[in-house]
Amino acid sequence: MKICLVYPNQMKLPKFFAKVSNIPQEPVLLSPLGMLYVLSNNTVEMDFLDNRVHGYDGEQLYTILRKYELIAFGGTIFEVEEALAISQRLRKEGITTLYGGPDATVNWELYSQYFDIVARGEGEGLFDEIVANFNNLSRVKGLVYKENGRTRINEPRPLIENLDTLKFPARERVNLGDYARHEEAYTKKQPVDTIVSSRGCPYDCYFCSSKWIWGRKYRYRSSDNVIEEMLYMRERFKTKVFYFREDGFTIHRKRLLEFCQKVKNLDMPWLCESRTDALDAEILKKMKEANCVGIWFGIESCSQTTLNLIKKELDLERSQEIIALCKDIGINTGGSFMIGFPHETKEDMFWTGKKSKQLGLNYVFYNRMWAIPKSEMYSLIKEEGLAEYEYANIVIPRTRHVSADEVTDIYYKIAHPFLIRVLLKLLSKFPRGVRGKIINAPFSKKLYLLLKKFEMFG
């Protein structure tokens, strides 16, 4: 069976999304590790096409995909529009289409009528099972499909218990030069490549979809397995810095300490994302000794009331202590904050904007609140009629006290100094493809960070 995995291109969003610049109008492309894991952990032969890189239009993409028997689309809700359009054309010719990934897993009800198969759960081993049971898909767990005009929903696909059994993602199937390999906020060294050592998150933040994808179950690879991949990446792809871009790299204390002990003499700088409450002075010292160059914290708000309401379960004072410890030890820090939670007033939003710049972080990033299914916050926004703007199930909400346009204006004032606002306006004059190249260029991020520093510390 001729199979092609496709990462669709991002859809063009309506004009009212344009000022919400944290919604990826021109995304910084990261290597598609999820699909690369699928490629390396199925034995059937599959081609791979990342249309974010190629940028084929609908007709070109359709012409390329017509030669296959099974087309499997992945990606996020921001790419699903292209997948829906191409799928409907291919199905008319008798070509089987499948939709998988995180969006498909949590929102399969939205898509089952547009694809022959919707796959819920992890994709490793899935295509071997589909090919072996193509005439009896009831044997394949995790699938939703049509049979005799009726929708069949198979039992859920069990999570992979031992992540060490997986082969490393097939990075050799793509040109890594097509993706962002720099992270100027933390290091001048390049290339910087993404690696994932765990899956899932045990926490219950009400704005997040993770618990719907993984069921709040946290699984992790052994430190030896992770270091083996790092050594391979350094040898094969000349990676100089490793970015653990995942929810829970620091959650398991024993594993983290073991990792730091084993990696510290290997001259492999790395950075990660973490909750502040997963760290303390001992851990941070060990991380620094192990060549950790930066930590990104998802703090979300500078109001303890808000942190409690959104189920973040963070103590703001403790977070500030951890940031100070990082500074003392010599680890760069960044933090993200959300503007426009449903309960927030203007004063709440401006308070987070002001206080966040006083926490001692090296870099601060703001998200104007938007929501996608499935999350508790998305459901609340829909139930209370707060979704003033909506497209393809992506909503830009108002709060109970402030209109959506006012929230966006407040976010813009908090997030972007005057010079950045001017540059963003100038950038909007360029064609979409040119804008993407400019945004993904290393010099653009350097300029952005310089201006952000000027705003915070000038």
C-alpha cells in the first residue's frame, strides 16, 4: 500500500486575527517530531510531505497525493483546513484519508465525516496495524471510521508504557535546515534542536488540552536513553544545543538528578521548560553544572487569585524566589503570561503586565488569550457567550468585563514596545511567503529580543 504522511500548511486566518500576534500568522517552523516518530516506529514504507516547508497550493498538493492509496494528515487545528479540503477531493477518487495527532485525538467528533478514518492516540505502530487489518479495521484500537453507513468507534488505543522501546524520530527524513534551529534568547550557539524526553502532564490547568490528550498520565524516558539520542544528534546532525520542549522535563526529581549527573561532563548545553514549583536550589545547582543554559517558565499570571482560578497551582512568591535563584546561579530565564482570562478586568491585565517585568526574568512573553477545543476554558467561553471572534473553532474571546478588541489593545500595549509595533505594521505590508522568511530568520529574533530588553530594562 502506498502511504504518505502529510503535515498540512497553516490556514490563512481572517483579518481580525492579525493583531493577535501570538497566534501564529507566520509560524516559526519546528521540526515535526510527532510525525517523525511515526515514520521511525512503523515498519511499512511511508513517504512524508511537510507542506509548511514546500508551500504547495491546493491543486499542486492534490496532484502529488493522487498517486497514493492512503493519505494520513497530521498537524494542529491551525493546519486542519487544508487537510479537510484535500481530503474531500481525494475521497471522491476512492483514496483513503486519515486524520491523526492531538487535534484528531481530542476533537474526533468534529472531523469524522470529512475523513475515512480518524485516529485517536499515539501513532507508533498504528500504520502497521492498519495495513495488516485494512479489511477489518475493528481490530485496530483508537480508530473512528464509517462502516455500512454507520460510525464505528473502536476502543481507545493504550498509551505506550515504556518510551525507551521507541526508535528515535526519523530526523534524517527531512532537511533540518528548513526548520528553526536557533534560540537567541538563551544561547549564541547554533544549531539548537528540539528533543522530547517525556509525554503527558499530571497537572490540571483549565486552559490546557493536555489532560484530554494524555489523560493526566506522565511517562518519561530513562536518562540513558535520552543521552543516547543527544549523542546521536550531535554526531549525525551537528546539534550543539538541545531544547527539551515538553510539559514535564523537570517533574521527576530522581530522573532529573540522574540526567544531570550523567550529562555534565559531555559538553552538551541544553535548555528546558519547567514549572517553578518543580525546582529548588539543589536541583538548579545540579542543572547549571550539567550545562543547562536556560529555563522557560509558564507562569501565566501575576495574580494569585487568577492562578488559583485557572488551576495552575503555583505560588507566585515561590516563583519569584526560584527566578532569583536562577539568576544567582547563572541560568537564563524566560516566562510566559496570558492576558485576557474570562474573569479579568482591565486592572488585572495591566497588573500582570507591570508585575511580570519586575520578577527578574531575562525575557518575558505574553499571550493574548485565545482558545481552542478541547479545554475547560474553551467550554466556559462558549457557554457564557464570550467568543466575540471565531474561525475554524479558534476563538478570540472577550472577558466578562472587557470587549475582545479592548483586550487585544491592552495585550498589544503590554507585549510590544512602540518600536516593535512599528516593525510589525511594516512587516504586514510584505507578501505572506516573504513575511514567513523574515520572521524565521535568526536576525529577526535577535532584533526582537534587543527591543524587548530595551523595553524591560531601558
